[in-house]
Amino acid sequence: VEDILSGTFNQLLTPGGQLDIRGTNLMFNSTKTNQGVYLVLTVSGGTEVKFGKSVKPKGTQLVMPVPTELVSGTTYQIEIRNSPHGTRNLRIGRYTPIFTVA
């Protein structure tokens, strides 16, 4: 995962910038409220932030706008939630690196 504004990988989230997320099975149904890309706070009981629409939606790459309301110094992990085609089961994949808001 690259924070495009800072040019860093697996480290920073720059509010107002974009993240370039690459991997496999990244497609999700954006009309479903329980699917998408989320930032999950690393502290217990923390809230989560859902990303907006992908600028470049592909099955192997997502370019996501970083929400502007993130607070500097806060740490998050990235989750991708989707339901594979033909199933109702929600699949949640959490990316293990911890990202700090710039």
C-alpha cells in the first residue's frame, strides 16, 4: 500500500491524498453498506472510517482518496470487506501493517 503524496509504503496516511492498494480479490459491491475499504483504529474500542469511492477500481488495484477528517498521529489498519460472487458471506481481510496519519 503506497501513500501517493508522501511516497511511502505501509507507513503513512496523508489526509486529502490517495492510497494505491494492490493485491488480489479487491473487488467489492460499492452499493452495499457493509462492503468496501475501511480504516480501523488500532486502539481498543476505536471507530472505523469507510473510504469513499475508488478512483481506479480493479480486481488487483484500488486508488482510494484518504479521508480529510483523520487526526494526525492516529494509527489505523486497513480492512477490505467483500462478498465473493454468488455468496452472501462477508469476507474481511485485514492488512497487518499499522499506518500513522501524517
